[in-house]
Amino acid sequence: MKKVTLLIALLFILTACQSRLTPAPVEILPTPSRTPSPTATPTPNATERYQGTLQANQTQNAGYALTLEVKGTGIAQTQTVQALTPTQTPTIPPTPTPTNTPTPFLILPPVQGEASAYRLVTPSPAFLLKFQIFNTSQDENTVYSDVIQKEWQRAYTYSPELMEMIRNSVYQGWYSWYSEEMLMSVVGDYIVEQFNQKGLDFEEDYFSIQTYPIEIDQDTTPEWFILIRNPELIWSEDSFSIVVDQTEDGHFTRLVNQLPWYYGHPDVPNTNEQLQDMDGDGVMDVVVFEEQIGAGLTKLDVHIAYGRSDGLYVTLPAITKYGDIYTDDYGYETPEWYLSPNNGLPILKIPEFRELPWGCRVTTYTEYQWVGGKERSTFHDAGFPETPECAIARAQSADHQEAIRYLNFAYNSGTLSPENQVFVLYQLALRHTLEGESWAAKNYLDALKDLEDQKIPIAVNLTEQIQPLLEETEISPYKLCLSAEAIAQDIPNEYWNALQGVLAYPYEGLTEGYPTPLCNIGTIQQELDSIKFDPNVSPEVPLKERGIPVKLVAPVTFPDSTKMWLVVIEEREPSIISLGFGNAHTRVLGFTQKQGWQELAQFFSSFDTVQLNLDDVTGDGVLDIAFAYPDQNSSQCQEDETSYNISVLTAVSENWIVFYGENDFCQPEIEPFNLLALLEDKNADGIVDWGVTLLEEKDYDVALVAEIEPEQTWFYWDDLAPLIHKSRVIYDLTDTILTSPTPSLLRPDLEFYRARWSTGDDPASEQIYAHLTYLLALTYELEGNEPQAVELFYDLWANHPDTLWAYLAAARLELK
């Protein structure tokens, strides 16, 4: 059956491209009922299904290897090959004149005869390039690209027609739809062909070409490292490279091992440093700096390509450095090269810096060598400057005892400003309370009175807040934190900033101003763990005695009689008032004897605005907890709707509770919000129907949940993904089959999921059926069972012509 969406997509693309030639319509036969799989395999259970996957993954280094397509991540990339001096000036490409060529869209021909009339063939490279365009014009294309790459590796042979197709695609605007490696294969072979016809100095209208002589096979003729670039063709304007051997008669041959296309950028050539013998084996190697910039970060990868007789052997990134491009809190500096006085081999030195608060700058550097092909690195650390500022900075990430030593050093230096003295005294008191030493904490808090007498505003306000704590036998760390936060409630206007919120009493190294709040429940976990109480009795009283702002305590009993205490607290966070989140942070905590305290959920909202439901709505004997509150910051809803952020905690098996969190629910403003209506379990499967809907919308197989027995009690969406997310499972199966020498081990998995997920008449189910059927066919082909593979490819072509897999399947068959 023809799908309307496929025809609409084709018409739209043809119109957008303004092609002068209109292809013949796609001829597709009516879709008969599905033919059953030609093999019958016993259905495995949930554990058995993944045994084959794991076994195949363990041996995937052999057999049919697949180089996966590198996809964009939304980070603008600037990639540089430093250290290469070209032997000629790059050609500046002139503006080409468009030529009229047929639009390379595909037409699926009708089948002829039965499956027995066909035999297997390898698809042509021209077909695969056309299919890449056709595939990318559809709604979903990621998984097809991986399969196309594998077929391309088996089918690829260069021809002038392929190069002409790429040239035409640049004019048509389709070049970005090609797989980059497919493009590089064609363009690289074209360059070698031109070398053989015209020599190294030929001029090319489409590319700038830089040639670098190297010696990697120790013969009398040179090899050449070639960098190629065309901003109109290469995705994200990167260069790519090939390695070419020159024979005595002047013939050029492309060597097997190359740098991946995304390594390198020919802007800063420096042959003397990065094109030399790095490992001491007597042949040249290539070092490539790949720098990526974006999302507020910069990343430097240093790739080592060792010279071998068959090309350049590329390792994984040998070195990776990161930097902050906005605040310059940390980063790397310009790499340096020099020769080792010991062995004469090149040394790469990469300096790094870290800018800590209070103006504490730390510099280090690492030296790298590659002796015998093995990386050796030596780290050099000059240490932290012995200054009070660096002592304060180091204390923030140190354990309590070490932090106390740093802070005492800073305080005793006698050089701190009065405001910073307040900060250090407060920090010392807090650290001692966390160590259970209230007597020491009181000594430091008493020292604040001297600064109070000097009329230092923060000392005056802080002393007023902590006065009641000094009268208690044991000072609660959380109460001490709250005292510090309370001084931000009454702040002069000059300490407000429209972008950053409260900047009360600013310090040199702390933008928030008032003493940094370690009071957050999530950051002083020791406070919770140190509270002793009977697990069979509510922890509400002990928590409140320690100053924990408890709003709700409820028991949860599992079917195996394991008990958990659910605790809801509300923290005030004045430093985020101006950011639109409100000034309250509600946290949901859980306590079990086995796991202690864990944070189960959190959201920026006052508990007073939260709609709460505590009830066994699923009927499984376990309490179900649901929270909902108006989400003013959501942009998911229409103007006449209100957005609610909803979190649901519900049991789906013994000792296993699932968290449906941070889900926006839109409802007309005129209708009252009814949380209980969302918590029905009409089919009595133990999962609220709303949760099932969420799982299904995210493409999860809810039916598999009951088969899984995780070790942890609480888990989140990401914990489900590897086992019951359809897209993830199918992608993993595809990747494993394409890279495993024993793909037949995955056949039970393919049969299981094909039967489970492709029984519906909707387009999504048909795509899953076609996808998994194509993979099944590959498992038979790769083990030499051609008749079985032909049967499955034929099934796709004849019975599922509305899927992209039918086009690939048809390209694999020809009449005998």
C-alpha cells in the first residue's frame, strides 16, 4: 500500500530542488499480507535475548568491521593540522557554472517472479550514493546510514560517474546528505587518478590540495601526505587527507590506512615539528591537533598517526585537554615542541592552567613522548602558591580536616580583609560542626564578635543570626547553614544583580556573596547519615531536631515487608530569586536500612504549591506517590493552557520503584487540575496508566518491565533504556550484527523483537519489521546461506515496498 507521506516527501524535495527533469513515478506493487519468516526460532526469555548480544560484542574486533558515520553534535568545530609545510600553494577554487543533470532519486521497480528467480548481488556504489540522498530526505534516517556504510565498504569501486554525481550534488544542494566517508572515498580516489594523469601540481577547480613528502616504507621513492579541502563540499568545512605512494615510474597509488576524514585542518602548517619520526622507528609519523570549540568549552585532541608501509596507522586520541572559553577558569595553552636531550626524540609540552576563586592561579604542564610507539607522559606541577587566597580556594574542595588546616593558615596570615575574615571564621565553624566538634565551632563563632565591634555589616548580621545556636549543646550544621542564608533575606539594594540574583556582602572569590551555603541537603549528606533513629519509627522528630525543614514523612512498605521512609523537605534558596525559579526548593528523600538516605526527586517550587497524592492507586499493596505543581517556566503549552510539572513514584515489582519525573502536562486554564485522574491503573498491571502512556510515547516496551529484576530500589528513565527502549535495542542489534564475526548469535534476538514489535498495521511497526528482516537477511548472507538471505530480501521488496529497506533489499537481488 502506498503511503501518502512518502509521496508528499518526494514531491516536496523535487519542488525544492527545482529540477528541470521530473523522474518517473515510483512504481510500487500493492502490499499483500506479510509473509512469515522462513525460519522458526524458539522465543528466548529476557535474559537469553542478551546472551547472544554480549557474546557477539566480545568478538566484534574480527569479521566484517564497520566504520560508523561521524555525526554532528551541534558543536562548531575548528580543527587544525599544525606542523605541515605544503610543497605548493593551494588552488583557490573559482565559482563553478551549474550544469543540468538528472535528479538522482530512486525508483523501486516491481518484482518479477518468485524469490527462487533471484540471486544475491552487491549494490552498486552509484546506487548507495543515490540512496543516501533518498534516505536523508525521509523523516528517520540515522539507522539506515550505518547499514549503508557497511554496504558501501563491500561495494565501493571508484568511477568517474561517481565523481560527477558528487559535483552535481554540490549544485543541487544535496552534498550534506551524503555520508562523509562515502564522499571521501570518491574524492580521494579522484585525486589519485588526477595525479596519475596530470602529476602532483595539477589544478583543481573544486578543491585546495596540499602535498607533503613523507617516507614511511624506506624505499627510494617518496610517499605523500595529501590534505584536501572544499568548503562547499566538506561537512562543517573540515579538511580530509589521503596517503599516496609514488613508484619509480611516477605512478601514484592510494595506500590503505588513512587519517579519518575529520582529523586535520590545513591552516597552520609546520612541517619541522609535526611531520617527523615521533617513535624512533626510522619512518615519519604525523601529529594532528584537532580543536573543537562550542558550548562554552574548548577541547584539544592530539592524534598520533604512525607511519607504516601501508599508510598511517591512527591511534585513538592520545591526549585530550579541555578549557573554558568564557570565564577562563581552566584551559590549555599553546603546545610547544623540543627534542629530548636523552634520546633525541621529539617532546610535546602542553601547558595548562586553573583559575581558582580568590585569584588563585595554578599552572602545570605535561611532556609527552612516543618511544617505540608507546606514549610516555611526565606531569610537572609547581604546586599551589603559598598564599592565603589559594588556601581558601583549596579548602572548598578538601575534606573537613584538610580544609580546617587551609582555613587556619589563611586566617593566621593577617592579610585578609574583614569581610574575608568573616567568611573564613564561618567556614571553620561549619567544618567543625560537620566533624561533630561543636566546642571548636563555638570558638570560631565567638571570634566574629571582634568583627562585629568593628561594625562590619556581615559580621553584625551573621552574629545576630547565630546567637541562638551558641546556647545549644550541639550545633546542627544545617541550622548553622540556615543562619548564613538568613542574612540574605534583608539585603540593601546595592547588593542585587538582575542577572545573578543576590550578591550580598561580596567576597573576592564568591559571587553569591554571603558564606557559601553548604546547607543544601544534597551537599551535606553527612548531616542526614549522622542522624540516629529507629528505622521502625518515623524519623520526623530526629530530623526536625537537627533543623531539617521537614514537610512530610510517610512510610512505604514493599511486598517483601521491606520498609522505606519517604521524607519531603523544603529549602529556601534566596540566591536564585531573580532567576525565575522562586525561592524554594522541594526535595523528596527516601531512607532504607540497606541504602541509607537517597534523593529521589527535586524541583524548584514551594511545597505549598504542590498537589500531592499518597495512595495505593495501582492496587499492588505499595504506596504510590505523586507530586504536581504549576510550572511557570515551561514553554510546552499554548497560551490558554497551564503547564504542570508532574513526578510520580510507583512500584512495578518487588523492591523496585520507577520515577516518572519532570514531565510537563498541559491543561486548559478553565479546567481544574485533577492529579488523581492521572493515576488510574485500569488494566491492573501495577503501573499507572499515565506512566504507561509516557513510556510508550518514549518508545519503551512496557511489557518487558516485569521481566527485569534490578538491584537498585530507585531508578530513572535512563536506567530503563538499555533493555526496553525500542530504538536503543534496535540500534544496538544493528551495530552488533554489522561488526560481529558471528552475527547468527543475534538471530534469536532479531526474531524475538520482530515478532513483538512489528505486529501492528501502523507505519512504525512496518518499519521495525522491515529493519529487523533486513538484519536477519544479513546474518544469513554473512554466514554463506544465500537462499535464506534471498528469501528475506525478496519479502521486503515484494511485501513492504513503502519502507526504505525495500529499496536496499531490491538492490541486493538480480534475476538469475
